[in-house]
Amino acid sequence: MKYRKLKGDKIFDGYEFEEDHVLIINEDGTVEEKVPFSEAGDGVESYNGILSPAFINCHCHLELSHMKNKIAEKTGLVEFVYQIINGRHHPKEEIEEAIKNAELEMYNNGIIAVGDICNDSATLAQKQNRKIKYYNFIEVLGWLPSVAQSRFDKAREMYDLFASQTSATRNHNSVVPHASYSVSGDLWHQIQPYFKNKVVSIHNQETVFEDDFFKVGKGDFVRMYELMKIDNTHHKPTNKSSLQSYFHYLTEAKNIILVHNTFITQNDLDYISDAHQYNSFNTFFCLCVNANQYIEDALPPFDLLINNNCDIVLGTDSLASNRSLSIADEMKTIHKFFPAVTINQLLKWATINGARALDMHDQLGSFERGKKPGVIQFDANNFIAKRIV
């Protein structure tokens, strides 16, 4: 069997840095071992920068790739959502070409696996090429109680389609809620049984109006439903934050990925911590900082999440709300606004944490013997990732 011996200025193994070591992989990319440089022998390939496992993008909307540059920046979430709903329909060929190009962009940017939101089957053909590994989140939304059954039936049909057509990873599919403000109580009760032992993702507290909507029934989401001509009279404020109004529905999941978290509070984190005492799920906090800047001109509370020892992962969101699909670009923005966050932390969030969140850590996320995590060359000064394996 042929082997490759790879050496960087440093190796990040998914957990920590090692210097003067060589990574040995076989011809299909499986990790054999890491050895001191002095024991590696001949044929070592040397690279500048850091060698790292390939990155995990825990939140993307690949199906919206054709909407790049279609929505102005800093519109706010309500206007953004409204334009997505009314502007996402384009010719099939245009959508397919954009999906293909977007996936290639992620691949070249060192991304090996993606948690992808799916509202239709537009991405299915491209995913069958298996260039990147996917966890497909079949997204459900329906704020009117009267549409709960039809929306659930559509999601189940889509779930069965993805599960049957992606047989190599049939377990990497789940039915998930879009957000607290777009899933009625009737629809929650329909989809809740399908969370058990799955990875479930939800858009969480992306705007300050989300909490307002649940605490007092006011704010910009009321305007959104008026714009959409959707009857909102069934909504009864809970006097709780958005997260505390829905989180109990999720606790039978294996992993919960809360996406965005731009306006999460200590009180919400305490609520999650209490829920962990009685349930066995894991909670991950997915941050998509470039999308937060693009839509709301806001940033999540990094210090709060870090001080609470939260399991943080990274996402790109879609090209409708981002200039690129690059985890390295997300890391660059985090470093700009939060320079106290270390390169070690950023790389851990992008590798082993992401692999754990998507339940792919048996193969990805770290340089442990027997895994096939991919290998990238990472320039930590300029935040550029280049795929090697």
C-alpha cells in the first residue's frame, strides 16, 4: 500500500497543535498515524502553515445558491425572509448550475461535510456525486395551524426521497423545524416524534424581534405576517424568550444545533443547562457571523458562549446572505471582531466540534487512526484554506 507523509509548520489534530510531527495517510486518505519528524524517514511532503482536518460547515442552504447578490445587505431579517420567499423561484437550469458551482467552492475551500437545509429536492442530484458529505435537514415551516398536516406530509415525502436516494448516508437525514416563529403548535406536534436520536437544527434568536414576538406578541414579525397576508390571531405570547418557548420539543434528539444565536442570553443558556440534567441530548451553537453581518449588521455574543463552555460550531448560511461559502472566511471575521478567540479554538470549532454536531465524528474532524477527515493547508495569518487531500 502507498502512503503519503505530510508535514506542516504545525499540525492541528482536531484538538491541539503538534510541532515537528508528520501525518501519515494511506492512498485513500485514511489516517495511519502521526510520528515525530525524526522517525518519519524519506519522502516527507512539507507545507507552509498549519495542516488540519478538513472543515465542517454546520449550516448552509445550498439550494439558495442562485440568489447570490440578489438581496441587498443589512435589510433586516423580516425583509430578507420576505425576499427569499418571493424571489427564490428561478429557471431549473440556473439553480442546478449555481448549486454545482457552490459545492465546488466549498470543496476547494477545504470543506468536507455540510449540514444542509433542504426545502425541496434541487440539491439531490449534485449530492449523489458524493463530492462532499451531507447531513440533510428537511426543513418544515407553516405558521397557520390549518396547513400543519399538508406541510408535514410534504416533509415526510421529501425525507423519504432523500433517504432512498442517498443510501450511503441514509441516516444523515432528519425532519427539522425552520424557526420558532414559523412552526405552529400543531406542526410541532406532528414533527416532534421524528427528532428522536436524530440531529435537529433550528434557526434560533437571529433577531431581537424573535423574543419580542413570544414575550409580548409584538415586533417586526407581526409586520412580516401582515406583509404575507397570514392570519396571526392564533399566536398567544408565552411571556418567555423564543428559545424557552420551543426548546422542550427538541429534547429527545441526539444532537441539537441552534443556528445563529445572535440574541441569546444567559437566562437562555441556564435554561438549556437545566434541560441537560434530565435529558441525554447534546447542544451545539452554530455561528454564521458573515450572514449575521449581511442581514442584521449584528454579531452573536462570543464572550457569553465561551464563558459558559458552550460547544460552538461554524456555518456559512447561504449565498443569498453571504459573499462566499468558506469556513475560513467565517474564522477571519470572528478574529477581526473577537481577537481574543485563539486559532486553536477556531480550528476546533471548524473540525472536531462540527463533526460531533453532525454525528460524523467516527470518520471526520480529527487525525485519529482509521478516520478519513481530509487534510487542508491553513494559513492562519491570512485565513486561507487549501485542500491537500
